[in-house]
Amino acid sequence: KVALAAAEELQKDGISCEVIDLRSVRPIDYAAIVESVKKTNRLVIVEEAWPLSSIATEITYHVQKHAFDYLDAPIQRVNSFDVPLPYAPTLIQAILPNVEKTVKAVKAVMYRD
């Protein structure tokens, strides 16, 4: 939901995004990800997990190994903060990926900060 909402927000700024929703992480659809990188020359990964040892880390490794020459910008990851998950709902929302963080990451790979 975050990625789709961010894509809608970015569309207002004239930035078109391709969103790939990985329905499963085993097997990861690397072919779809690599094809998207070949088409867009960029990659932003949005994941609710912590950044260390996450699926985003594995996807980043795979893309850099198999599609590095297609990248026009460093891969950006939008993960939860690397802290224990808080109990209070407002704090939970503060550490999770959101539209604002995702839009900022996309603009960074587009060099439109």
C-alpha cells in the first residue's frame, strides 16, 4: 500500500514508477525485478523489515550482481528503523516505511532531492 500511494504522489511530480508487489519471498521473482531495472535504470525497495539481513538486502545483492551496468543510481532501501518494535501505535507508525520516506528515496535516485 505504501509503494502504491507513493507512486501516486510521485505521479503528481511527473515521475512514473513501476511497482512490483512480491506476493511471496520464496521464490523471489528476480527476473521481474531485473527486467524492471533494465527498463527504469533504478531500484527502490520498500520493506517493513529491519535493514540488516532483510529481503531488501538479498534483492540488492542480486541486482548488483546481475544488473549493475543498468543502474543509473545507487539502490535505495526504505526499511523500518533498526530498533525494537514499539508497543504504542503512534511509535509503530514512526518507525515503519511510509509514503514520505518512499517518495524521498525515489526522488534521491532520480536526483530530484
